[in-house]
Amino acid sequence: MMAYSEDHIALAAEYALGTLDADERAQVETMMAVDTEFTAVVQAWEYRLGVLNQMVGSVEPRPIVWENIQRAIGHAGPQVPLALPEAAAAPPPEAAAPPPPADSLMAELTEAADNSNVVQLSGRVKRWRNLASFATAAAAALIAMLGLQLYSPDSLPNALRPKIRTQVVEVKSPPLPAPPSAQYVAILQGNGGSPAFILTVDAATKNFTVRKVGATAEAGKSYELWLVSDKLPQPRSLGVIGGSEFTARNVLASYDAGTINAATYAVTVEQAGGSRDGKPNLPPVFAGKLIETVQGAPR
């Protein structure tokens, strides 16, 4: 079915109401003659508006309405007998016009109410057409302005030109992975014996880990790790090696890299809990020097 504009639909409704002037009615009838679908639209409006009489119920007028009608036709107050001249012949009874029946008056009142509804509906349709025309014009103007803003903004006044918005976007690049630090390992063992401990030192953090490999703890004794360097007057204790498989410490932070890398790491057997005076009490039983196993990134 063809899609009709709001003006065409409103025109069909007014034609069904009978509120169009002669030119507009002729226009509608011409469209109906050539367009069967538009004829169906008009007939639909006639069907909808044809039930207006059914929507208005009968209204009993007030007594004063009937009195006003009687007064208007000269029957108010007591009736005076009509005196006719003797020469004149009285008209036959059937020639006298009877007073309008009450049913006729009610029909006129109902018709007046129906006409008022028709007038109100006609006014609404008129306003609908005007509002639809205004909305259509406003929408067309808005579409035209948006088109100019998109494709030809220079042709618009400065107040209507789209504002240029500058947005600063901060792009954060992911942090680069930290370069691998150098790793050093020392095998602590006796003269010609199998490894007893493995010492691992991280060059970046200067943390070290001692892993127990072949050493066996003596009852009531503790293994203690020492740093021996020509730059130091005496060996420095790095703490007691625990009884678990791994022992980690961070006590090398106070030493420079040269001292750490060139030192000898020795293990002595001390009384339980380690040396009391900060000096080794017995000769080392295991010793070894660091070698670089993982090369660090160049600086």
C-alpha cells in the first residue's frame, strides 16, 4: 500500500467530515478517481467518523429550554382564545399546523450536539495539519543544516559552523622488560671432594642463595658462610647456613661489585648458632669462587 503523507491523511479526514471548501473537495474527488488506495483511506475515515452519532447519547433538556421555545413561538403564558371575524370561514382542522412534536426537538438538539463534535474534530484536524506541516519544515531545515555542517561548513555563518575539538590522547607504551642481570655461581667443596654447597649471587640485587648439595650437618654444630677478600682486613660472616635445602640472604648489599666477584667464599663448622666473636674459629672445610653463568645486558 502506498505511504501517504500526513497532509493527505488529514485531507481525507476533513473530506469525510465535510469541512472542506469546494476547491479542496474537488481535489480530493479527483485523487479518489485516479487512486483507489486513497479512496480506501477516505472510506476508512468515513467509517470511523460515521459512529459519532452513536457516541453521543440522548440528553434531556432542562425545563427552561422548552419554556424558551414556547416563548419564541408565542405560546408562553395563558392561551387567549383566537377570535375570528364572522365573515371569515374557519380553516379546516387538518389545515392548521400542529406544534412541533417533542421528538423532533430532541432530534434537533442531538443534531446540534453532533455538529459541535464535528466542529471540534474539524478544528483538531486543522491544528494537526498545521503542526505536521511545521514539523516537516523544521525537520527539512535541520537535515539541510546538518548536511552543510558535514559537507560544506564554510558556507554556514560562524555561529552555526561545527566547532573544532582538539583532544589530546596520551598513549602509554608498555614498559620495556628489565634487562637480565648477571648471575654468578660458586661451587663450595673440599679438597678434591664432591660439591657440598652451591652459592648463587644475583649481580643486580646482590642477593645470594646457598643450596645444600652434599654436606651433612653435625650434631650441635652449624655451617657458617664467610666472605674472604684481600680488600678486607679479616673474613666477614655472611650468616649461618640453615638446615633446609635453600638458604637466602641479602647481606652483600654493603659490598661493591668488585669485592663480591673476586672474593673467596668459605664455609666453617662452628658451634650451634654460629661464631660468637664474628671470626672463624676453625679452618674452612669448603670453599669456592664465583664464576659468571648468565651474562648481564651491556650497560
